[in-house]
Amino acid sequence: MEEGPRPRGLIKKREAAPELLKWYRKHGRDFIWREEGFSSYGSLIAEMMLQKTQAKVVEPVLKEFLARYPTVESIHRAPRKEIEKLIKRLGLFRTRSKNMKKVAKIIVEKYGGKVGASMDELAELPGVGPYVSSAVRCFKGEERVPVLDANVARVVGRLYGIDYRDPKHQKELWGKAEGLLPRKNVKEFNWALIDLGALVCKPSNPKCGECPLRSICHVGRDKIALVQSSPTMRKGKRIEFETCTDVV
């Protein structure tokens, strides 16, 4: 006997990709580093700039930066003060410029100036680390790896009821993010998770009613139930949630 459709609340998390990808294709953001043909070098610089900085702030600076420094060699040759001046709008400009110079030196001297998504020491480069490394490997190397930035950590933490703000849960969050990956469209899926965190699953006032994953979300499902059972809601008044505090 053929099985009937499964109730939405029982959708398994590993089956979430179709819903999320459908949402992304309608609501996803466009950035130059997501364009077809964007270089591995450009992707590495973009991801280094995106750490602790909003994408809308990074994009104009990145365009100017790549026009001025189109290759790793050009960063290697440039005075550090010149780089600092160009990226000052991003904040942390001294640390960023220092790391860029170190990275450029290593890539020029050890890899002939070529940035490869599968470079053995990518994660070990100054200012790179697990997130930037996985982002370049996925977005340019087409590897099936999770990309866990602050937005994705928040989405995954809320989906599974994990306190994403506690550093001791980072390894678990990476593991859960990997478990969500579909077999195909991994690059698009990771961008979708990033955009979901930025546009819907926000740190404060998350828009759970608009989330394509709300039926399988530990936090979102409870919040929707709370709103629906609220006397205030039954009177037609809207309830605002300042933050999701019901993660453990």
C-alpha cells in the first residue's frame, strides 16, 4: 500500500533542502562574489572581508579593492598603509591588512601566486580559519562542505535547539550543518542558509512565520504555537518577539 503524504511537522531535517532552495530562488540576495566566473582569489578576499562585517558594507569596498589589487602579487607588493586606507570602512582594518599581506606572501612564495580552493594550508593561513576556508572550498571548489558563519550558526542552532552563542557548541553546530547538506546544489544551499539568517532568522525579532523551515525548527515551531494560542493574538493583535531566548 502506498504511503500517504507525511505531515509537514514530521519532515526530516535532511529533507529541508527543497523548501529552502525554493525560498532562496525567490528571495536570495545578489552579490558579485556569487557571480559565475568570480575568481578563487576574489572569493578568498571577499570572505576575509565578510568576517564580522555586513555584506552590503563589503561589496563596494571589495569592488574598489579588486580593481586596485587584481592579483595576489599586487597585494604582496602594495604598502600595508595603502591597503589599510582602502579597507578602513570595514573596521578592523589594521588586523585585516596585516593578514592580507601575510596571506599574499605565503601564496606568492609557496604557491606561485595562485589561489586554489583545495590548497592544503588554506585553513591555516592568517585570518582565514575554518569558515573562510570552507566558504572558498564550497563556493569555488564545489566541495560538499558546510559553511558556518554567524548567520548559519544561528539558523542551525535554532533548528536543533542548540545555544549557538556558546563557543563550546561550535563543533556540534558544524556537524549539524553538514548533516543538512543536500547531495546536489550545495553551493546554493549554503548561500540560502546564509541569506535565511540575514533576512528571516535574525538575532532579534526573527520572522518565523516567513521561514520555509518553520515546521522543522525547534524554536520556530514553539513560537508559532505560542502565538496561535495567545489570547492577544486571538483578539487580532500582533505579538513581537524581541529575541529567541528559548534555546538551550
